[in-house]
Amino acid sequence: DIEAQELPDGIPLAQWAVAWPLQHHAVATVIPGCRDIEQLEGNAAPGNLDLVSDTHPLAAPQAPRTAAG
């Protein structure tokens, strides 16, 4: 169960699901859907979350992000 094993306390699963792929160096953006203002605000919050420690088994090495040319 992902929620029991990986989800930090106080972080809703929906925010975690948006933030997790953003931690990977190959992901530039995530485009979630939303039906109302509450979901919109929840989807915007994960940009500042630090979910993966450097020692996590799924942590990918971070490469610098550059603008596509």
C-alpha cells in the first residue's frame, strides 16, 4: 500500500501523486486535471514538496534542467 509506506504525514495522496514525478530529472512538468478551485489549489501545492531523500531506492540522480532548445 503506497499510502502506508511512502506518503509523508500530512500530505494528501493527490498532492503526492503530482509531486513524485516532478522529483525525477527527466520530468519537466505534470498536467493534472481539476474540477474545482479546491482541486486546483491542491494540484499547485506539490511544487514545493521535497518527497524523496537522496538515499531512497527510487531516487534518480538529478541532472540540471535546461530549457529545450
